[in-house]
Amino acid sequence: MGDSVNVGSTATINWTATGLAQTGATNVLIEISRDGGANFSTLIASTANDGTESFTVTGPATTQARIRVTTISMGGTFSGVSGVFAIKEPGVVTVVAPNGGEQILAGAMTPVRWTSSGFTGNVIISISRDGGATFTTLVSDTDNDGEELVELGGPATTSARIRVASITDTAAIDDSNANFTVLTQSIEITAPRLGSEVLVGSKFNVTWTTNGIDAGDTVTIELSRDGGKTFTALAARTPNDGTQQVELNAPTTDNAVVRITWDRNTVVKDMSPAFSIAPPSVRLTSPNGGEKWTLGSKQDITWAGPILGNGTVTIDLSYDGGRTFLRTLARGVKNDGTLSVKVIGALTKKAVVRIRWDRSATVADVSNAVFEISKR
């Protein structure tokens, strides 16, 4: 029978009989001891002396079980006693999650949770997609620690069940109580990306791809400024066309995330990595004081800052140290950080340049000091 048997299992007793008296006996008595052989009780009162007999193991549990087989015939009895073995209460596994009714994305890492008692060793985790009729292995050997992250994978099904079973104790096994659903539809956000920066007041494109969701369906786009704890809507029920332009306003944050949810089934969603919503600013880098421009010459105006590449800028010139800006050198030009201009107008030793972001007049910068405009 081996070193141990479980209560409730079927065990087989095997024996051999030698000598005339034993082989002539047509029946045997089978008894069991739970105290190492000091005392025996009847297990099977009479059965054929054919060398084998199966029985259902009953409690109580013990580590000192022995079996005795005794021939009954020919005016005498002959006995054989087994070695010591254990009778154990069967191990127990209980699947906690998923346990029925859940909707789970096929590609998501899903926690399988269970409780267990009465056995040692690892467990195997399997999935059924036909209500428990057949199972395939998800994890062939893992610690019996009560939780394992698994990817369920496809195909989709509304009849999924999880099974957790002991590798060492065949009685310790449990399945989900009811069917759950595995969904193969998915959304993947492609922008914003990890660490990207979006300026307050600027417009940018949220982009995404989908699998198994029709282009005619709709999605809802939301913004979180606290890493995904709370969300506000950016675009509700927008077409699933893979792109949506949005404008972000204050407050700023270094822990913004975007979430996109399929409106038909809100279980199907994705959340972007963290990005920043930053205050807009611009820094004029040239002319920045001390330069000498000559009338009719070509001069480069340069600038930098977070707004670079967003919207357009306007560049003005002051002849009186910045008290007034009477000449506009360029209006609504590309915000790429550089612009070449032809110097015209009045002569002055108090020239300064101002650059303004056209999306917000408060986002501006001027030369740090005056420069000169001369004839030569």
C-alpha cells in the first residue's frame, strides 16, 4: 500500500500464501491495527484467498497502521502482518479566485488564489475552457503558497474554470465553483509614453491600438493626476479610431496617467505609463544682452524651453529697454527654436527682444540686457 494512504481513498492489500494449510484455505480474515499491532479490529471478515483485496480507507488517522491477513481452514489459522504505514486525513485545496463570474483579459497577469491544508509539496495549476470537462496546464509545478500570477491566454471562452491540485496528494484538488469568462479583446495605449512631458494648455494626441474591437465601437479616455487612483474624463464615447487630440490644463503633476476603456465592456481597458504635465515656459537665448546688430544685416533669434515644438510664437522688438514693444519682427512663426530676421527700423543702444507663446501671452521671455542696433 505504500508509506501512507488517505482516508476516503481506495487501497489494495496484496499477500501470498505458501504451504499446504495456507494454500488449501479458501478464505481469509483481514484485520487492521492502528497502534502498531498491539490490537487489531476486523476490516473484512471473510474474503477469497486469492492474494488481493481492495477496501475504502476509513479514519481515524494514524502513523502506526498495520494489516493482518489470517487463513481460515483445516483446523488452524495462519497469519501474516504487514509493516507499519500511515493513514492520513486527505489534503484539502480550495480555489478562492477566480471562482466564477469574473471577466478576465487573456493577456493580463491574473492572480490565482487558493487555500490548502493536510499535505506538503507543490501544486499544479490548470485551466478548463469547457466548464471543467478538460483541463490544460498553466503552471506545472509551483510553491503551495496560496497565490500565483498567471497569464490565461486564448482562446476566449465563457466557460473557464481554474483547477489547483497537489502534486503529492491526489485527493487534494479543487476547481472554480462556477464558470468565468476569458476575453481576448484588448487595448494598448501607444502615447503618451513613459516619462514624456505635456505642457499645460497644449494639445497632444492620445494614441492606441485595439485587438478584437470594431472600429465602429467607442472608447472613453480619462486622465489621472495621482498615478491612477482617481480619474476625470478627457473624451467620453469617442470613436475607436486610434487617436484623439486632447488639451490638458492645470494643475501640473509628475504622476499623470491616461486610461482608455472600451464602452461596450469596461473590463477591457489599458492605462499608460506615468508622464508629466508641466507648466509652459520659454527662454530667450539670443540676443540676450551686449550684442551689436547693424541695420540691413541678418541676425538669428534663438530660444529654448518646454514649449519648443508646441504651437507658434510671436517675436517683438523694443527700442527703449523693454518699456514698449513697437515693432513685431515675426508673428505666428514655427516654434522650432530659431528664426533669422533682417534688422530694420531705428538705431538704439537699448534694444531688447521679446518672445511670446501664442497659446498663452503670459508665457514669454525678454533679453536679459540691452543690445545695440547701429548703422555699421
